[in-house]
Amino acid sequence: MSCPYCIIDSSLHSFRIKEETDTHITYYCCMSESTDTNVDQIVFHIRGYLEKSEKTWSCIIDSRNFSVHWHTFPLTLALFDLVKEHQSRLKEIRMIHMNSWMKDFLAFCIPYMSEELQRVLVVE
């Protein structure tokens, strides 16, 4: 997947393929590794990955050094919509390295999540 924004600045997005088999892709992202705050650009990047394959998918969200910023909530809502578009192939979203910021933010977001998304969410 070639993101036109990452071509200019490779530090913008952390969403990438971690593992891939013939039938499944595991993506990885660590929000503290990315520098982009433009919600549309971030969603464009992730959409590009999700739309390039018909394989089932899962995602590991690394919460290491997570903190809440002005764009965190609008981005989360946009990502909920994007995930919903690709929900039929989603197997799991695993959250690792939970810090207190992410625990609080996740508790705030749960009411906005669909039941389907809540079922595939695994918090370590």
C-alpha cells in the first residue's frame, strides 16, 4: 500500500502489516509512533490497507506511551466507521501495553462501540 502522505513523511503513520498468511493479515499500530494529526489522512492510510485485500484481518493496537490529544476522539469515531465497513472480515482487535490514559479513554469509548466491535476487542 502506497500512502501518498507517507511518501512525503514516513513518520506520519504507524499502521502497517505485522504478519500475513494466505488467508489472514495482522496489522500493527502504535499511536505514539505516529506524528500525523490530520484525521482524514490517517483514515485514508488505514483504508488503503483494509481495501487492498479480501483476507480476514486483525489488529494489534500498542498503547505504549498513549496520551489523549485534540484529534483523538474524532479519529476514534472515524475509525469506528471504517472498521464497521470491514467488520465482516475482522477477527480481533488486541490492545497491548495499556497505560492509564488508554484505560480511561477506552472506558469512555465503549458506549460508542457496536456490540460486534466489543466482542472482538481483547485487552491485555
